[in-house]
Amino acid sequence: MYNYREQMEADVKNYLEENIGFIDYENLDELKEKLQDNLWTEDNVNGNTSGSYTFNRAETNENVIDNLDLLKDACEEFDCKNEFADKFFNGEWEWMDVTIRCYLLSEIIETVVEEMKI
């Protein structure tokens, strides 16, 4: 079963290591806010800019099907339940995958920053 949280944590850690100079931030809240802004459009974390994280429809289909509970929560949070039905019947798995990743982004940033004890 695909674990979105685990994969996203690894992606956020990788982004931090490659792109963030911690000395540039006065406190953790400032860092988290900057990460939220930057990662919202970072394809390597959520695929939001291009519309796909995996660029593999079959893989994305499996990821989403394994995590329908997260998709339901994301659609409720983003008020996109009506749009979801059309996306589902059209097989737009990448849209569903990106929706889940965007939904989890703030939680994952919080978790990673806390774990790193920056």
C-alpha cells in the first residue's frame, strides 16, 4: 500500500537539504510559512504545477485507490466533491493524486520541521 505521508516526508526533507539555508529564517514559523509557499508549486513534492507527481497514470491510479480515505478528506477540505465525480469517471488519477498531496502538505511540513528539530 502506498504511503503518501512517508513519501512526502522524504520529498520535503530532500527539498530542505537541497534548497533551504536555515540561517535565513528567524524562527520555525517563518520557515514553515516559506516552505508552504515554495512547496505548494513544487512538482517534486506534490505535482501541483504540472498536474502530475508521478507522470505515470497506472502508478498514480494504484496510489489513489490505496488511499481513498485521504482523497475523501481532501475533497471535503477543498470543497471539491462535485468536481471529484467527473474526475473519477474520466480517470483523472493525477488530479486526485495532486489533490491528496496538496491536502497533506501543511501536515507534512509540520512533521518534518519538528523531526529535524531545527
